[in-house]
Amino acid sequence: MKELAALAVAIISDVLDYLGGFIPGFGDILDMITIPVLFYLTGYNKLMLVGAAEFIPLVDFIPTYTILVLMHYSGVRF
């Protein structure tokens, strides 16, 4: 059940980050909320490192949270 919740949070966060990316600060606040929630749901410690990439300009257009959650639950490690 946590897997579906984590995937839903990741997808919603990526979509909101994409749509609200033109509002200054919105994406950063959303990322500061999403990272701990996904860490709680997945227990994946590398999430913090990849989540930090969201603070780099123009990386917000890549659905990093969704990709990361899918990779984590599919067993792909980096």
C-alpha cells in the first residue's frame, strides 16, 4: 500500500512542480515537503541526494520523483 501512496505522491508532486514552476519559490517549497514524505513512504536514503537535484534550475521539467520511485520499487539501484 505504501508503494502506491509513494507513486501517487511522486506523480502529483512532479505534475504540480511542472505546472507551478513559473511561480517563484513554489517548486522549492513543494520539494521540501515531498522529499521527507517520500523518504517516509519508501525508506530510500538516496532520495535525499536525488531530491536535491530538484533545486537545480530547469531540472524541474524532468519527473525525477516519479522516476526515482519507479526505479526503487522495480529493484534498479544506482
